[in-house]
Amino acid sequence: QLQLVETGGGLVQAGGSLRLSCAASRLQYYAVGWFRQAPGKEREGVSCISSSHSNTYYADAVKGRFTISRDNAKNTVYLQMNNLKPEDTAVYYCAAKYALSSDTANYYYMADEYDYWGQGTQVTVSS
């Protein structure tokens, strides 16, 4: 059972930055995605990264502002969020999917493709 722990959320003014972290033992063997859910809205995909090769995907809403990366030596995936906007306010979740040896270059942007989820971290952007 993989236990994902997200950290780094908080309150920031519009235009500010935050870096979220998602950590778990053996996370290096998993593709990882970041999702978010705002009050009254459906969960949406933000970004995802393959287990190796660092292939990435970004939703249009965050492209150019957010950067996903990973440090497999630390079993941690990061989401650097710059130029934050009030509409980025949400609970952010990381999710993981075990990558078979044939799939290490793949990323997954659909929530139902993931097997493990973290507890979420709140990001609030004030205007």
C-alpha cells in the first residue's frame, strides 16, 4: 500500500508562489499526477509526470505558470506554482500509478487511472 503525503499548501496573495511536495516510499516507480478540487466544483487534473524520462503534461489553465518535477532519489514529486491566481484556490491532491517497465515514459491525466491518493493540501490565493 502506497501512502502519499502532500505538503506545501497555504495562503498566498495573487501573483505569489507555492511549491507542493508529494512524498512516498518507492514513489520513483510510480507515475504521479496532481489534481485539484475547488468548493462546489468537480475535481480537475492539473499536471502529471511519468515515472522516468520526466515526460509531463499540463492543463491549459496552469500551463506556463506551474511546473511539475520529480527527484527520484528522494521519492518526491513537486509542483511549483508561480503567478498564482484566486481561481487556483482548491484542495490539491497527488495521485500515483505504478509504472510497469514498459510504461515508465507514460503519464496519465485521467483521475480514474490512478490507484493511490494523498489526503490533499489546501491552497488559498487571495486577491
